[in-house]
Amino acid sequence: MAIDHRRIESLIETELRAFAAARSRSRALFEAARAHVHGGVPLHWMRQ
């Protein structure tokens, strides 16, 4: 049986949308914090 890559891509997109929708507050907090932390991360070594 062949792997249907289009179906896999569709499932991934569906899951990513559901994940983002379930965590909209987390995303909003992350975006607000980006303006106050160097490079968008809380600790400098996280960007390295």
C-alpha cells in the first residue's frame, strides 16, 4: 500500500489548526512577551 502524502499533509494541517485554536491565549501571551525579551526567548542561550 502506497503512502498518500497529500492525505498526510492534510492531516498535519488539520492538527496544527486544532492545536493553535486550543492554545490561542498561549500564542497571544507569547506574541506580547516577544517585545520584552531579547531575540524572542527568555534566555539568550536559547537562540544559540
